[in-house]
Amino acid sequence: MTEPQHGDIVLYAYLWAREADRGEETGRKARPTCVMLIVAGRDGRPRPLLFPITSQSPNLASHFVEIPETEARRAKLYTPAWVIVDEFNTDDLAASYALEDAKPLGRFSRKFMSRVAAAAAAAVRAGKARRVPRT
């Protein structure tokens, strides 16, 4: 079985920053999550950034990217939906207990992933992004 790749949408028990702040260690439910491979761990293995996807309108104070209908169809998601980019989990997906299935639900296009990456980078530069490490 291969690990999820950049742009894949996987079912992952995402741990929200607010849940981690309360001492929770596991996500409450598996949700569609966008995989962005960016960082390497100390062991040399990739540690993807995992951005949650939600169907609930995000808070206007948060940073997010609305998923266009064509991208939602490609990723096998319903609309409306948003990728939240001001918080993310990092995890070793090869060993993660939070990954429900390594087989992706679907995949975003490179062009849309560029938009997600740019929005995430803007949130990081603004000091608004929260990383929740899972390993």
C-alpha cells in the first residue's frame, strides 16, 4: 500500500487545535483531509501537512479556501466545502492510527493545491497558523 500523496483527500481522524488545547489526543471522527507533503521529519520520512476539510461555513476570522464545485467533484466531496488553512496536523501516515484508509477519496488539481499552499503560507506569515503534531 502506498502512502497518500500531495493533493490527495483521505479520511483522517483530524485533531483540531481547540481539542488539543483541552488535552485531547485523538480526533473525534474521520473527516476528509487534504494532504500536502512539505516537511521531512528527523528520521528523513515525509511528514505531510494535513488540512481539514469542512462543510460548515468557517468563521470569518479564520483562514480558508472555498472548494470550487469542479474540485469538489474531482475530490468526491459535496459542496459547499472549505479547506481550513490556519491549522494543520503533521503525522507519519505510514504508521498513523488516525488514517482510516490510505486509499484516497479523490484528489485536488495542482492548480487548486497551489491556491491552498499560498493561503496556508499567508496564514503562517501572519502568525495565524497552528500546527498540531500527531507523532
